[in-house]
Amino acid sequence: MSTSPTSRSTGCPAPSPSGCRSLYAYWKHTHLTVDVVRGRGSGFSVEAPEGVRFLIRSRLMTDEELAAFDIEPAVVGRRRAD
């Protein structure tokens, strides 16, 4: 497993060239929120014994958020070759 520098703004590992570049490219336009809520999970080892579960919410980032992270807007659909 490769390691990469940590992002100063989020504390999360930065995308690494030898790591999951294709996953980053796919998800970079998405804001993900992971919450812990009361309830029964589906058996994930951390969830089951504590009576809580993870709830993941996602949304596309706004144009302002994309600009703040210097990310180009997503291309929706296929581009036609002229």
C-alpha cells in the first residue's frame, strides 16, 4: 500500500499517483458526508455491537466548491467527435 502526503485542509490522505487515481477522478466532484446514527446496521464490525450505524450522504459539489478546490466541472454524457 502506498502512502501519500496529507491534505492540510482536510487531514485526509492526498490522492497518490500509485494509489486510487481512477477512483479519485470518478468521485472528485462529489461531497460525501459520513454520519453515525442510532439504529441497527447491516453487520459492519464497528456498527453491530454499539447500536449505531453509518449513514453516507452524497451530493455533487457546487460550482463555488469546485472552484475553491481548483476542480474542473464534470462532463455529463459523451462528447461527440466532430
